[in-house]
Amino acid sequence: MAIVDWNAVEEQHSSGAYLKRDIQIVRGVGARLFDEAGRSYIDCVGGQGSANLGHAHPAIVEAITRQAGELMVCPELFHNPVRARYQAELCRVSGFPRVFLCNSGAEANEGALKIARLKSGRRGVIAAMRGFHGRTMGALSATWEKAYREPFLPLIDGVVHVPYNHIDKLREALTDQIGAVLLEVVQGEGGVHPAQAGYLQAAQELCRANGTLLIIDEVQTGWGRTGTLFAHWQDGIQPDIVTTAKSMAGGLPMGAILLSERIGALDPATHGSTFGGNPLACAAGLAALEVYTEKFHHRGTEDTENTEQDEGLIERVKRLGEEARAHLAAHVPEKAAREVRGRGFMFGIELRGKVAPVLKALQERGVLALPAGPSVLRLLPPLVITDEDLWQAIQIIEETLNDVF
Ligand SMILES: *Cc1c(COP(=O)(O)O)cnc(C)c1O
């Protein structure tokens, strides 16, 4: 029997747009991933934020399997009861009266920027330095990173970038041409920088006073990642629009644009998507919502030991996230790191050197992690990670940083 080198096959035929690590992931359960040789890794990549419910979560598997045999596609020119139930639930838990469903984070931001133009009648947009909003032309226009933008100039005009967490700079940039301000609650790709207390509230006040719409990008921070279902709940704001995607359907591709009362309904035919609101994604989204909002049973993991009897999945993220961050701050050696940042299970460790050798060493020791820029180590473990795996990963990270630096 011939042995096929699938890694080589993939290198030969895929676009080349991604630099891949030299392992092959074939299976996952909870916060564990397995390579082709059966070696197990603790997953702190978390599908880049799309695996908040871990891998092969039984509630998601069951919902997808059931719906796949019923109806997968149903464009929004027809009504569909699965979509209706999902939209109603999503609106109920998020507090937004309406939602436009799409398929990814970039697409959600793209739509939000279009809606902002329609509803404000203005073309200008303010986004933040270090901000990331996706790779399509509109979302890329709001994204800060030069390497992502420069090969594609000119992008859409009218987008201004201001320093994040500097309210005076936002005030100075807000003119009567600005239709929308687009901000993350914790800048993810840009290095895991959380909004400082009061920043988003002040931004909201400025926007309201200026007739400008506030769009909050919760693509990475949503779905329990930061210790509340949506991160902006912690900042006491009511954005005009919230965009979300990544983990909203438990790992199936899905995105959404949440529309406040102030935005209201869209006029027919002003926006659309063939796959948006498909019943398969809606069934997965509905199952995911149930898991996010119900008490935590360690479902989807092999671990059965529970921490506190009636602690919810996301409450646990808040408590354990703070404990783990405090541990990292106290134990990551001075010589390796400048700062430990984040909220909930969104961790950023600002290193004193490059992150690439750290990622490689961690992989060799059985922990998969992410960068956020050249010198920040980012961890996005599934929310369902067991206590044991989380603390083991933290310990391996502390040891590895001590060894590499
Ligand atoms: C990942 C991400 C996006 C883009 O989402 P895609 O689904 O990859 O298009 C947009 N905004 C933020 C904050 C993200 O983290």
C-alpha cells in the first residue's frame, strides 16, 4: 500500500496564502486535538476563536446531523422555522431587535459598513490603529495592519484610524462626515489589548452627540470568550450595531449583524447572501446558544469532575480566566515577558522577543498556541477546556518561556 504524503499534496495544490505548521490535525474532542500519529495536543488556538465550544461538542454534532437530513439550504426568499427560532433566540439573548445573518466575520463587518452608509447618509468611518476587521475590501479598509492593506491600495476612501484607548484622538477625528465608528472590545489580532474602563462608554457618548453610529466588532470577543456572552456587556454600552461570527454556531461557518432599534429594519434588496441564514447553520447556532446560556456540564469533554455545582460555562471563564492570568503574571519570567493582558479566556503575553520560536517549542511540548503580531503570544482555549488541561498548558507555557528566553 502506497503511503501518501498529504502535507506535500496540500503544499502543492493549496493557494499558498497560508504558512502552515508541520503537523497534520485529524481529529478533536473538547480542548484536545490529535495528529495523524495519534499524538494529543492541548488546543489553545481554539480554531482562531471559532472553537469556543471545543471540538466535536455532542450538542453541535447532534444538531448538525439532524438538520442535514432535513434541510440544509433555504435562501431567505422563503420563510424557515429553524431560522425563525434562531433569530428570535439570538435577539432575545443579545437584546437586539433584528439580525442579518451571513457567513463570516469579514462579511458581517462588510455588511455593517454598508448599513452604516445607508442609515447615516455619511461615508466616513473611524476605526482604530491595531484594529482587525477582516480581509475583504471594505473590512480591510478598516483593518490597520500595513502588511494586510498595502498590496491592495486603494481601498475604500473615508476610513480614518485613531489610536485605541485615546478618547481625545477619537473626539478630534469625529466630524459631520463620519457615519460610523468601528471598534473591538479587546483588540485580538492587534495584540490582545482590552478597552480601558470608560473608553467605549465615552466613545458611545461622542458618537451619539455627533449623529455617528457605533459599530462594535465582537467577532473574536463574542460567545463567552471574555467572561460574558458578549464582551461589550462589561463596558456598559448599547452599540448601534454589533458584528459577530467565529464561535456563534459552535464551529460551523456563520456570521451576524445585530441591529439596534435605532437602526431599525433594512429596506428590501439593500443587502443579501445566498448562504446567509441557512437552516444548517441556524440549527447549529441554536444548539450553541443553548450551551452558552445553560449551566455548564463539561459536555464535549471527557472530564466529569465539576468545579462548583451551578457555575455556568461563561461564569467559569470569568473566574478561571482571572486566576490563570494572575498565575501567568506572577510566574512568567521577567526576562521573557513585559506584560500579561486579556479578559476571560483571551490571553495575550507581550514577549521581549519574537513569538515564533515560542510557538514552535510549545508545539513540541504538546500545546498549540497563536501569535498576535510578531511578539505577542495569544491563547484562545475552548471555553470547555478542563481545569486540568488549562493548568497544564499554563505550566508548560511558563516553563517554555523560561527555557526559550
Ligand atoms: C477573525 C476576525 C474577523 C474576520 O473574521 P473572518 O470570519 O475570518 O472573516 C473580523 N474581526 C475580528 C475582530 C476578528 O477577530
